[in-house]
Amino acid sequence: MDAHTLTPAATLAQKAKTPFPGQSDDYRKAREALLAEEIEFRRHMTRLAEQRRALPPGPAITKNYRFKDANGSELGLIDLFGGHDALVTYFWMYGPQRERPCPMCTNWLGAVNGNAADIKQRVALKSSAAVPSSGSSRSPRSAGGGISISCRRSGTTTPTTWA
């Protein structure tokens, strides 16, 4: 995005033709100023995304993280990627210290779960939580839906995965 060729946000905001019935002059001016800020914000987000995509490759992960699926089969970190080159994870506040999963985490995961099939077309999508190594009858899957849940024992690096 070349900032030198972009129309100024204030000019674009002035050209917007979305009148609100009964709006005052003060309201229209305030809405126009807000629209100009929103245009600048979108441009800033675009610049940040361009910078993120231009980052050089990150550090190599040399630790051999191990996971277990619902059947007790061992998985390595690389296996969580599946056929993708990107892995998106979310740490779900759920584990031996909690009787029930965090309501906000559950709410967030529920919303993401509605789009999980679309998201998984581009990236591997996993959620993790601390659970006992022996597994648990309180499977996060019952509250998380179709997102694969990678769970880690509290205080260790030996996760268990519900897929």
C-alpha cells in the first residue's frame, strides 16, 4: 500500500453519502471525522499485515514436544500441523484446578467453532488446556465442539490431545 497515492481519509469521508434521517450538522461532522479515523485504522491494519507477512522465518523449534490423542497414540508437534504450514492455537482455561471450563474461553471457542471448517481450510486449528496425564472423564471436547483440543498436563510438557 503506497501512502503517497492514496486519497486522504478525510477526503474519502467527505464523499461518503450515507445520511442519517434527522441528523444534525454536528452529528454529520462527528460521523465524518469517525469515518476518516476508521479509514486510517484500516490502512494501518493493512500496513501491519504487510509487515507481518514480510517477516523472515522465525526460529526453529528444536524441542521434541509430544502429545497423546484420545486413543493414547503419540503425536509430535509437527503432527498437529497436518497438511498446513501454519498452526493456530488457543489456550483454554480448563484443567485439574477447575470444576468447569472458563465461561469466556468456552464462549470464544464456541464462536470460533462455528467457523472452524472454514478456518481449517487454511491453517491447523487447535486448542489446549491443562489436564491430568491419565486423561479425564471431563473431556474438553464436550464443551468445545469440532475444534481439536490439545491438552497438556499441568507442570509438564506432555500434552494429551482430543481430536
